[in-house]
Amino acid sequence: MVKIVKEQTETMYHEKLDQARSIVDKRFLDMDQLAQTLVSTRWVQKIGNMYGPTIQSNRLEPSEIGGYADEIRNYESLNGFIDRIAIILNTKQLVLTNNGLDDYAWFFEKNYKLEDMEVDDWLPYIDTFNHGSVLNPGQVRTYNSYKRAMTYVKTLPLIDQTPTATLLLSIEEKSIQELLHTGAYDRTHSLYILDANNDLVTGVNIDEHIRPMLNDLPDTGARTTRVVNNSNGDKYFTFLTKSEVNGWKYIAVIPTSMVLSKVQVIKYAVFILLAVSVVIGILSSYGFAVRNYRPLKELLSKLSSGMAAKHNLYSGINEYNYLESAFDTIISSNHELERKVQVYLPMAMHSFFLKLLYNLHAHAEISYARQMVGIGTTNDAWRVALLYFESNNDESISIGQKVSKWTLEGNWPLYLVEIEGNRLALILNTGDRIKAEEAIGQVKQSLLKAFGDHHSYVGVGGPCTELGEISNSHKEAVMALNYAFVRDSSSDVMVFFADIETDTSFRYYFPTDKEEELVSKMRLGEFEQVETVLSKLIERNVGNGNYHFMTLQCFFHNLLSTALKALSETDLSISNVINEREFMRLNTISSIKEYVYNVFARVCAEMARKREAAGSKVKNEIWSYIDDNCYDGNISLEAVADRFGWSVPYMSKFIKEQTGYNFVEYVARKRVAMAKQLLATPAITVEEIGLKIGYANVLTFRRAFKKYSGVTPGEYRTMKLQTKPQ
């Protein structure tokens, strides 16, 4: 029996540890989801894809920067775990936070100064593609305030795999520690979190005498239990589990006396239970006698525990007078609660729906909200529609409340939610297309009466069976809305995502592989090859004459966006090459074609000039690298080519043209020259010299030396020593 109780006790501690780990893992997955959400937002794509070393004032108003800072502030308020969010614009050396734009160096020196980290120490996390790095909690100084925080850094892949923007998230250490307590872990125990290198991340009730012993625990990834001794000889049980999300190890350390006492307590509890059962039998008769009074007594007890001191059951009034007074107090409190709900419910609803649209909600939160607030009254499907209102005077659209509920014929609900600018989201509790179309029309007409003369566009996503899946319908609605802009410039346009696939007259041909081919050829400055690809693409889209002019205009605009990718690597500013206003005024296909060809020609010419200017510098770096590493046995032509981003044949040709030797011959001659210097020292053996200059065995060294010197290393040493002055 004792063995079974002990096993159950260990299982109980492991389950608590697993619960704490799963809560922290969920927060890490939420951070990755936040990165994906930011990548898909239009304002992040706009500012991240704005190539060049600066923010162009002709493309971005100062008020827009303030709007982006507000967006970051909204994300911070929606996520209680993350303390700060910053988006680092790598090519511009700027950082966007909830306060606006900061200079890169200023941000890491004043706004987010992490202990033992200088500005240059951040470059490895930012300049290369980062799938997600965690900097363990350290002291962070923000101007004159200090706090301990963990830092999470991840690249935002706005364009292929180029690190044009990087997400930085700051999480206070105390937030992680509070999560550990939220995981139902006992505050009297010690809990340690170690990373993959066995460095301490954080913990609760940390004991410095115990910490060094945890490095030797087995790293199996499964549940393990061990008994360890600290420097004072005290014994502790350790319970370990490992996270599959980030590789962290969660270790609970509990004194053996405490664990064994729980086992002893359970043993005693069995005997006590037997005694209690006897007592219960004796008292059961008394219970039957007072059963008629018991319900009233329980009600009085509950009311007494929740009432103010002035409503004391023993102040002289009888039970019935007390009940009357208690119910009067409850009714008054209920009225006050209803008033507070009316004030705060719209804000909570708006936050709830924003989390739904951007997939930031947990399933339990959705179930709770539906039960408490009554979101949705049918078992039908859900879908999202996006409404965009365009006015001539650029005035903003507001529906008064952030969220408003509409109940239509048939008693099925829909919810109108403000998102940003002139865009509203309509969340409909119906999978029926006809019902959805009629409802959207009714809502749009009501809004037009309130807003006045506005052009309107509507994009409608597909249906989904669960409320928690409407983020997919929202993404489809975004694509349908963008399609509506291209399809028709008139008002009253409504596009369903399901119809886009069947309407090919407004689609153009520009696959991803062709875009990548254009960018790669532009980077080489080879306009003739670029022109060939361009001509085929334009002929494919323009040649048959079946496309709408606006569609072709979008196609050419996409071509110009492709040119911007290569343009970012030059010293030219975008405004010197592409004038968007001039492009939009072009009203013939021939004039647009000529404009696009000229842009690509200028970009290629600039790339060729830059490539030629950088050629001599790269060549010097290649020779320095080969000369510094030619004595390394692992050096190879493939490794050199890969380091400098050249193909192996091209690197081989370059070395041959510069030296007259191939790569192997050049390295061998350098090694032999060094060996001749070392052979003049009798204290070093031939075998040691071979290893020192990069040969794994002495036989290979002797063959190479004789090939390029005509004698063996031993013969050369003898000749050298004989001619050396005595």
C-alpha cells in the first residue's frame, strides 16, 4: 500500500510540473502566432517593404507613424503576457515602438538597454534570418527605470527569406513566475527552468546551494525522478520534465521529508476515514431530525458570509427579517453590477472580436464568452465580411460603438466591428449565402444613410463551422475585398471569395518563380536576360487582348514592386527611379510598357555598377580568407565559394585566372612554402609539420612536398642544415 501511495504522490508532483510547463509553452506559441499575424498586416508590409536606408516622406505621412504606434499599443494591451513590442527595420536602422520611431543605436542604448549587451551585440540576432531566439532574463534599463525581462527575437519574413524586419518582444520575468504559480504549483516548493545549455532562465524560491546539482540530472525528455544532496547533506526529491516547444527543462525540487510526510498523511487519512464513517453513522439520526430546518440554515449561513457587518444574524432580528434585509441588499448590488456591465461590456466585446479575427483566442476563452455574453444564438456556421467606405475628403468612419449587434429576421445575429480606418468587419452567424448577402445589403444601406455619400466595397469570406475558425474567413474576406478594388471602380461592389476562382478575366499571369528569376537576374545587372523574361511575361498577359485595363495596370504595378526588391541593394532612392503618380497617369499599354522597361534598365545598370565597384573588394577578401585558412585541413573550394556566395565553377575560374593554378595547386604551394620555413627548425618533426600545415597524415604531406619541391621533406631538411653556417 505504501508503494502505491508513493507512486501516486510522485505522479501528482509531475502533473503539477507538466501543467506549469504547458502554460508557459502556450505563451511561446502565442508569440509565434503574433509574429505571423504582424507579417500579414498591411501596415507592417508597407513599412517593411519600403526599400532604401530611410523612410520616404512622400510615401508615409507622420500621422501614419502615429497610427502604427497605436497599433503596436493595441497588440500590447491585448496580450497581457508581453510587456513591450518593437519592430526593427533592418535596412533603415530604425525601430518602431508604441512611442513611434527610434534610431537603432538610441533604442538599444536608452530605450532598451539590456545588461552586458552593447549595440553591436544585437547584430547577430537581426542581420541574419532568425527563426526565434530567446535571451534569458536580464536587467533592462528604459531611460531611468529598471526591470528584469526576457527578450524574444524573430525575423519577420516580409520578402522571401530576407531579414528586412525583426520582431522584438519583451516579457517581464515576474510574468513568467506568475504563470508558474498559475499552473497550480505549490509556492512552498522550489521550481527551476533551465535552457538547453543548462543556464538558469528563471525560477521560484531558488536555492543557490541546490542549483549546481541540477546540471547532472539526466536529459531524457521524459518524466524523471531523482534524489540529490546539497552541500549541507540535505536530501531533496527532483522531478524533471522537458518542453518540446523550446527545449527548456522544468525541475521541481522538494525536500524528501515533505514528500514522505505526504505519504504518511495519506496513511493516517485512511484510518481517520474509518473513524469518521463511524461518527457519521452516529450523527445520521440527528441529521434526519433537523432536515426540515437545514435548508433555511444553509441559506442563512451563505448570506451571512457575503453580507456587510450591519446585517448580523445574531443582532436580535429573527431569520425571516434577516432574509428580507439580505434580499434588499442583493437587489441593490445587482443594479450597480448591471450599470458597470453596460459601461465595460462594449470594450470587452471589441477586444474579444479582434482576437477572433486575428486568431489570438484560446478555445476556453471562446466557450466562456459565448456562455457569459451570449454570442451567437444558432448552431449555424459563421463567416466574415469586410466593408470599406471611401470618401473624397478622407474623413474617417466610426459607428459610435466599437461593436454593435444586429438581430435580423429569423432571430439570427450579426456583429459589426470597427477595425481600422474606413474598414469595418461584419461577423455573421449564418452559412447561407443568400441570407448573408441580404443582411450585408441591409447593414450597408443603413451605414450609408448615416455616413452620407461614400463609395463602398465589400469582400465576403467563406463559411466556417466554429466561431474560433473565423480568422480563416477573415483572411478570405481580405482577399475578396482587394479583388473588389480591381474588379470595379464603381460603388456597390460585393465579392464573395468563392467566386474569385471561377472569374479568370481579372487575373494575370505572374508566378512566384518568374518573380524570383527577375530579381536574381537584376542583381547580376544582366538587363538583356531581364528583358527576355519581361517580354515573355508581358506578351503572355497583354498579347491576347482579353484583360481589363485596370487588371493590366495592377500587373505592371506588381512588376515595379519586383524591381524595388533589387533596388534596395543600390544607392538609388525609390523616388529617383519610380514616380508612382506619374505611373498612375499613364493611360496606354504602350506607355506603361516603356515606363516599366526604363525602370528595369536603370536598376540593372545601377546593380552592374555596384557589382563592378564591389568586385575588387570581394577579391581582396577572398585572397585574405584563403591565405589565412590554407593551413586548415578542412578548407575546400566548396567552402570558399559558399562563404562568398559564388558558384564553385565561378570561384575555380577566378582563382585560375588570378594565379595560373587551380585551387588545390595554389593551397599546396602555400603549404609547401610554409613547410620549408618550419623544416629549418630541427626540434619539430616532419609529422608535426605536416599536421601543422593542414595534412592529416605524413604520407600525403611527403607526396605534396616532393611534387612541388623535387625532394622529400627529410632530404630538404638535410640540405638546409648542411648549408647552415656553423
